[in-house]
Amino acid sequence: MDVKQARGRLMEEQQNRRALAERLRGHVADVVEDRELSKVDQHAGELGTETFERERDLTTLTMLEAELDDIQHVLQRIEDGSYGTCEECGKAIGDERLEAKPWARLCIVHQAEMEKAVSRR
Ligand SMILES: [Zn+2]
């Protein structure tokens, strides 16, 4: 994968996520007054909908922040010249994987292991 291209995409993803996280933070803080986004669930009870939306926003926000951390991290690795290699074993992560997820930090083997470890908790 072309590093310049990867950096461009990462910056773009970073910008999008920052903007979205910013919006979500505002929404979480102000969910009761925000009627725009609750139009979708007209059938659910109002309180239930708001609680649900808040939970969902918080989950999304946590995910975005984790991805932003990863993006920041791999941007640093681009500077170091180690972008695209697994942080565990040093093998190439693979273009296909980086194409789908340019902020990937681990090869598919170690990613699977890490996910197993997380879900074991
Ligand atoms: Zn690995």
C-alpha cells in the first residue's frame, strides 16, 4: 500500500470521526432537547427512546474514540516507517486488510487473538 495514500485516507477518516464524535458528545449532553434524531422511533416510548439513543451514542462514541486513538497511533507509525506491519510479530498486515481498515495495528492472526482476549474478560 502506498504510504502517502494511506496517510491521506487516515487524515480524512480522522477528520470525519472527530466531527462525528463532536456531534455525538453534543447529542449525548442534550438528548432531551434534540428532537431531530428521535423522529425515527415514533413508536417507542419517549423516555425509552431517549435512553436507548443515549446508550447507542455512548457506545458509538467509545468506539470512535478507540478508532481515533488507533488512527493517531498508526499516523505516528507512518512517520517511523513501520506502517503496515503487525505490532506483535512484525509481519506485513496485508494490503487487503489495510484497504478495509487503514488503522489496523495487528495482522489478522494477532487481531483475532486480541479480540478473543477482550471478549474473555
Ligand atoms: Zn501478528
